[in-house]
Amino acid sequence: MHNDRDHDRETVFHERINKLKKEGYRGFTIASEAGSEWEIKITATDPAGKVLTSGGETKEEAFNKMIDLIDNVLDG
């Protein structure tokens, strides 16, 4: 069952994904995207040289995981 709360969360994630792709997110920018038959890997870096990598079966999943990772690293 789909509700407004789930829809709002999805909208926020899509906005963050678009921001990450276009201009970066919380100081991190996409350094590379690589894909295979099984997984998409994304690497992001910040100006201090910190490197984060995430992956997923789809680009959307990989970008969602990257956003979660960035939030966890910065807020953790």
C-alpha cells in the first residue's frame, strides 16, 4: 500500500539524487560511475580527498545508498 509519507520520502530522495548528480551533495561530487552486468558502482569524493563508494543493482539504488552513506559519514 502506498501512502503520502512514502511518496514524500521518494520525492526527497529523487531531489537529492538529482542534486548529487548535477552539483554534488554535502560537499561530495561524483568521481566515477562503473557498471557491470551485476552491479553499478559509484565513487564520490570531497575536497579533502575523502573517497566513498556505493553500489547497487540499479543506478537509482546505488545513488540512494551513496546519499545514505554521505549522510552517515557526515552526521555519524
